[in-house]
Amino acid sequence: METIEDLFYYVPRAYTDWSEVSDVDRLRVGDRVTVIVKVLSSELSRRRGGRTVFMAALEDDTGAIFARWYNQPYLKTSLKNGSRIVLSGEVRFDRHARRKEFINPAFELMGEKDVTELVHAGRIVPEYSQIGDLSGKRIRRFVKTALDRYLDEVAEPLPAWVVKKRSLPALKDAFRDVHFAPSLETAGRARMRLAYEEFFLFQVVVALRRKRLKAREAGIKGYTWNRSEHEKLLALLPFDLTDAQKRVISEIRVDIEGPGTMNRLLQGDVGSGKTVVAAAAMHQAAVAGFQAAIMAPTEILAEQHYANISSLLSVLGDRVVLLRGGMRSEERAEVLESISSGAAAVVVGTHALIQEGIGFHRLGLVIVDEQHRFGVVQRAALKKKGRSPDVLVMTATPIPRTLSLTVYGDLDVSVIDELPPGRTPITTAVRDESSRKRVYDFLRSEVEDGHQVFIVYPLVEESDKIEVAAATKMHEELKEKVFPEISVGLVHGRMKPEEKGAVMVSFSSGEISILVSTTVVEVGVDIPNATVMVIEHAERFGLAQLHQLRGRVGRGEHRSYCILMIGRGASDDARERIQVLADTNDGFVIAERDLKLRGPGEFLGVRQHGIPRFAVADLATDTRLLVRAREDAFELLERDGALEGPESRAVVEAIERRFKGRGALIDVG
């Protein structure tokens, strides 16, 4: 917080209604009320341990009552005999003294003030989250002082037609009412106005980015989708595409053939067939004489993509190469030369693709898989390797609408909302330590039937702070004590690439029956023979991540299971949250629930990936408000595309102040 404007937008976290004023003789135990009284007498006493108690006798014209404050010795000088105060709190009953009293009530010296001028008591009182050593009470005083001095200088950033269309209060009124409202209803309306404004300003940024991306820069031109080559690719597939896959490919074809650059988000639940769609687009780029690059977040996923894509596209004549960290210098040099010369038509890699020194010959298509694991800056870095290449970002983690309209608001959205035929729904169960023996017996029976098992742990090594089972320790225990007759393997993120690769090959071939792992298997691991996913300490994972892990099984013809193991210390709330996974396999339902439970700050780590930190708006609950703000922001650009009019300039100035350095990632000047 740096400016008066920041203070105005620092809205209360809650409100306490102390607006009901009562006479002392009408007070009842349990009442939460306000009284206007005079201090008759007071006494400050000290108890063992240095604890202080300040006791005051108070009265109005109808009777007397007492109030007690703990550890606030300064009140001896604040509440002097004869002082007229407004006091708000809950009426308690002192069994020892057999009298009614207030304990640590809020109060304010009345003096010559009118009730409407009160700040801390006798009204609907705003409650603020503490900032460092700055208490909520001091913040309340600062806000009141700032409003009194500077409210008249506030300029309206929203166009008049928007304010009228949405029946919004003026910004001055919203600031006054969100902090010191005459009613809770008025406070709610003021907060809604401020939240709408935040969404609107950000969506203007999104609309500008979208407009500029649609206006193709000098460089790559649209090319015709080669239908005969597409038919060749389809003929190689051992299955028919789903209607959803066909629809999405059609949307991509329109983008590629159109005059603008493709910027599309492809969402599809685990196992919906996004990779085939990506391969079809990459082949079209290659046929047209361009290069295609796909960036994956982990080496395991990159290697999986390389194996699948090269087996398909190499038959069609496209040279596919893999670029990852840890390659031998000679091998890396050969791959880099094929990329820079254009000999490699399709490049698969990790974030190594965006390192300096990686040059493409003619990059025409950029695909980012599991986009939420990267940031918008990394996406932009790969795009800059070409001249306005088409961009397709993919995710198997369903994204709630509010997040898709912010993090990915500049992208068109395609959804594969259909699973290939034959995919059997995964049976999910929640279990605790009392069921561990039965769970192990079940795993043993699945292995005896020729199937394979994942067991996932949240940590690689033991932690003194988080008492969870570590993969390295449990691998040894499972291997030596629980399943000595079964081949048990281990894979985690700290292993060298060649070590991880060797383990995954052994698991894929069936040499390893039970794979103990950390979350490195969250995405991209495709083992059709794996039928059980056991997730230890499931309460320590987000719902979206659990859903991703669950998707590692059920990829073959056999019935599959996901067992969510709950730790001994799991709370009832955690158990209820985990139960969501057992109740549904719908990734979008799970994502919406996860966002509401954890908030946007935790969901997919979105704060690290280009989304601003809204001061007022709540992405988990303000969906309708966001949709309206987006509609109006895009209308603004239709009315004034250059944002040169007086009202538009006010919007631009507000954006530059509000989102400077907060993730807008665009120059709107």
C-alpha cells in the first residue's frame, strides 16, 4: 500500500453491526448493542504475570452498568471520569459480582460528535485485516481521515454509459459506503461497484491484448489446411476421433486458415485425446513449410510426447526431435542444428526450448502443454522464437470460468468435453489408516491379476515440519516388508533424467509392478495396464491435482481405481473436501469446487502465472460480475478502438495506476 487510492481500495474484510442503540435499563444478557454512557469511576489493577484489568462504572439516564478491559492500561488516561462515550459490545453476566457487564467492548469518546461521525462504535463498523504492525483499528482511523480530506478529489474512471448501463453508484459514493456504510446492504452494493471496476479495467487490458493478437503482424501468413494430408494422419490412427476432437480440429483449422494469428486454449479432461489434436495441427504446419514446437513442463511428459508424436508423424515424413536438459553435448549440438536449419519439422521439449541460443528456422506453430505449469512470460518467450506464430495452449486441468476469463482471457477457448469410447469411469474411494492392510491386500490382488499400481507421496524426503510419509522411505518399507515378492520401483523429481527414464521404461514394460512416486507422474504418464492409483496424505493436495493424478489410471480396458488415503491428523473439512473426488469424475465440477475452497491464490498457483491480485473482486464468487465487466470492456473497444476519447483516456489512466507491476503484462498507453 503506497497511496491514498490504495487505502481507499483496502476494503473491510467484514462488518460488525453496532448500529442498534439501547438504554442501559433495557439491556439483556447476550444482547449485542450500543449504549451512550458517561464514565462514573474507573480502576486499573494488576494481576499475577503482569496482566492488567481496567474496570469502569458507566451510566446513562436509565441506569448503570460496568465494563472491563484486559491488558489495555492506557485506558486509564483515555477514559476519565465524566467522559461521555459510545460503547458497543455483547452484554455478559459476571457470576461473582452478580451483575451485567461488557468485556473488552469497542468504544469511542463522544465529546461533541454526532452519532454519524463515529468510527469505532455505535454504527456498522468496518473490520480490516492487520497490515504488519498496523492494527485494524488504526487502519479504520486512517481511512476515515483520508475520506474526510480527499474524497472530493476522486475522479470517476468508468465511462458514463457503463455506470448507467449497470446502475452503478459513483466511485465517490462507493468509497464512502464500502468503508462507513449506513447499512450492510449499502456496503454490499459499494463493494460490488469496486469489484466490477477492477474486473472491467483488467478486461480492457485483455481486450486490447486480444485485439492486437488478432491483428496479424508482419510475418507468418495464414495457410490452407491440407485435407489429403489430414486424411493420411487419420488413417494411421487405430481409433476414430470423437465428435469433440473433430469439432476442436475444425476450430483450429479456421484459425490457421484465417488472416489472424491463432491464440487458442484447448481444455480437455484427462484422457480426452488432446495430443492427437495437437499432432494434427503440427503436421499441417510441417506440410506448409513451417516448424512446430511443443513445450511440456516435465521431462517425463516431454519424452512421452516425443514417443507418441514421432511414431505418428515420422511415418508421414515429418522429422521430430527432442530437446531437453542434461543431453550430451554432441547430441544437443545435432538437435540444435536441425532446429536452426529447419531440418526438424517438429520440436518437442521442456523449458529448454526458451533458453538463449535456441533458434528456429521458421517457427509457425507453438504449443504449450499443461499451460498452468508455466507462466505467461514463458509462453511469450517461446512465441518470440518465431515471427507471430500460431499459439495453442493445452491443459488437462479444467479451469473455472472466472480464471479462464482472466489468466487466459486473450485466448479463444476450445473444449474436448467427450472421452473416447471404452473409457471406464474410475472408482474412487477415501480410506484412512484403519484400512491400510485391506488396501495393501487389494493392491496385491491387482498385481496378481497382471495389473500395475501407482503409489504417490507428497514429499521426496522426510520433513521435520510436515510429518508425512516420504517416498524414499516408504519405497524401502514397501519393497522390503510389505511387498517383498513384488517388483517395486521409485521415481521422483530429484533423480537424474536417465534414472527417471530407466524406471519409467521398466514400469511401462511391466518389469515394475508397483511404482512409488512423487507428483512427477501427475501429467503425461500413460500406462494402460495400471489400474490402481493410491495417493497418500490426499488432504495435502488440491482437488485439481488429485484429479490429474487419478487420470493416470483408467487408460486401458480394465476397471480402475483411485484410493485416497487420509492421514491421522486430517480435519473434518479436509475429509469433506476429499469426498468431492469420490462423488464425481467431472473435472469441471471439481475445479469449481477447488477454486471456492482454496481461492485463486492457491488454485494452480495462478498468482505466479500472470493473474493480477485483485484488491476487492473475488474470482471464486464474482463470476457473473466478471462476465458483465468483460462484455462492457469489449464494447468499449468497439466504441473507441484507439481509446483516445476523454472517457477512454480516464480508463487507460486508471489501468496504468491500478495494474502497474501487477501482472497486466501489456502496455496500454
